[in-house]
Amino acid sequence: MHIGDSPEEAEFRATANAWLGQHASPRPSTQTSHYDDLSDHVRECREWQRTLHDHGWAGIAWPKVFGGCGGSPIESAIFNEEQARFAAATGAFAVAIGMAGPTLMAHGTTEQQRELLPAMLRGDHVWCQLFSEPGAGSDLASLATRAVRDGDEWVVTGQKVWTSLGQFADHAILLARTDPDVPKHRGITYFLLDMRSPGIDVRPLRQITGTAHFNEVFLTDVRIPHSNVVGEVGNGWKVAQTTLTSERAFIGGGGGAWSVDGLIALAQSNGAIHDLPTRQALMRAHSRAATLTYLGYRLRTAFSHKRMPGAEMFIMKLAYARHWAATVDTAMAVLGASGMLTDGEAKGWGQYHLSQFAIRLGGGTDEVQANIIGEQALGLPREPSIDRDTPWKDLVRS
């Protein structure tokens, strides 16, 4: 396992940290609440992404032909580690740079790559993901949104849900069913969608945190040019695996706005540290955080050896989600009744407690991740499936 930086990596880290120190403020040591107005967050993300681009730090590991820096994945990982120490807004570009970008580099046409990838790095376009549906969440392949060919266009009708920042998105990656006569994993096509197209209705979903990060999206006779198909018609499930793997890697990378050290300091300041069960819970939180650090070293080892990680990404995603849930539960125990407040020492922790479900569901539920790890990493038998070879049109659906 590769632990620590090589001399070249240490030099790169120092350079990145020095630049960040000149262009961003240090992350506050105290917890901060989520944005009351997400439009402010999106605006800050656009500004920061443009700053990265203008100073040569956008798309560190992207090939230069796509507008990137042509660096290595390990350099990108190091920069992200250092960036997490600063109050830099990046979340609005998670889908564009973390998911759509890698997918287009792997499966997109030359025209798609030339038109869209540099714009992502400049911060011109916010992207959203139109995959999940009310009846197709964990079983995404059963999606029912239909796309019918009409000359050089496709006409799409259906409903999507849990679309992060869809109300601010300029473009979307979309999965739709183009052939109902074949089994569900086939007959799906991957599209690029201009969110300003007629027939799109985005309805924000107010969450328990008070914000509307997610949306439901209704598509009624939305027309998409055939040139916006990614990969082959009917082979969208294969293309989507690139997107989903990138999504899990992004979530598993962690880097939340809270830290175990901050929670320990809180317990010390309010006296909760003297409660034995609380001390034990804090110990477990510290141990989980250390485990995630070493799992991160495994990812870095893969990058240093110039290979893509395998099961490490799925394991980190599941471990991070479980760590988030358990740690914010401990935070509520440390705060006691004051955990219901939104200011003072409780500021932020209540939001993180309520937002744990987005981490545990997004990119595949904890249960789905465990299945993937069992099958792909441990070689266990697949879960029984009675509909894998049944044409989609013959499936029993709600």
C-alpha cells in the first residue's frame, strides 16, 4: 500500500496548497449550516470553477485534448484533499465533472466531447442526472421513461425523481427506454438533454432539511436530436455503468463539512466527553475515520500504479455512508436536547443528521452497495433474478 507522498507528490501538494491559500478562505473550524438559498451555492460553485479554470487547475487528470491539464489521477486526488481544507464551493459540478465528463470521455462522439467537455471545466454549464424514477430506484433497469424515434429526433415522455439541483441545470444525462420488447437491461439508451427544451417541468422537492436540493422532473414530448445519443442505441445500460461508478467514487471520496475532530472538541467543551458511552461512541467514530483514511490510501495506491480502482470504490462508498450515519447519531447524543436548535454549538449538526439519508441512498443504497461488493469483490453468487430474460413489456410493474 502506498502511504504518504513521493517527493514529486509532496511538491505538487505544496504548490496546490499555496495556490489555494491565495484564492480561497480556510474552512471554518466550527460546523456551518447548509445554504438557505441554493442559488447562492450554485453561483459560488460557478465562480470557483471558473477560477480553477482560469488558473490552470480545472480537470487536473483530464487529457489536454478535452481541455484538462493532462495530469495524473493521483495529482487530482491530492488537489481534492487540499481543496477540502478550504471553503471552496464545488458541489454544483459533481454531475458535470464527476459523472457526465468521464462518461463522455469514454463513450461520447468527437463532436460531443469538443462541444461539452471544455464548457464543463470553465463552469459554463451545471448538469443534472435524470436516471431514477418513482418506480425505478434501486432497480434502475426497470425504468419506464420512453423515447421514440422520429426522424433525426427522439421524443421522450416520462418522469424522473431525486434529481439533484435540476432546477439550476443547463444540461442533463438521461436514461430512457427505446425498446420495450427486450429484457430490461437492454433497450435502454443514454441521451444528453438540453434542460431548456420545451416540455420539461422541474418541480423542487422540499426536504426535511428545509432546502430543495432534489427535484422531480416531468418530460412531455421532449425532443432530443439523435446526435445527442451517447454510445449505441439500446446499449445505454453499459454507458450508465461508467456514470454510476464515477458517482460512487465521488460520494465515497467523502470530505463532508464536518469532522470527527470537531465532534470530539464539541464533546470536550460541553462536558459530554466524561460520559462513558459517549467516549466509546467517539472512539468508534475516530476508528471509522481512520479506516476511511486507509481505504483512501488504497485508492491512491491504484492511482499511483496507473490503474483504475475496483472494489475499493464500492467499499468506500458504503463505509462512508455508514460512517456518516453513525457519527451524526453520536453528535445528536453529544448535543442532547440542544441538537434540535439551529444555532450556537448545535449549528450545522442537525442538518448533517437529517441529510444522512441522501448519502445512504444516492449512488445506490447501502444494501445495493453490499450486494455489489459481495458479487464483484467476494465472488458470491448473484442475487436470484426471475426477470432478467423477460421482455420489459411483460414485466409486472406498479
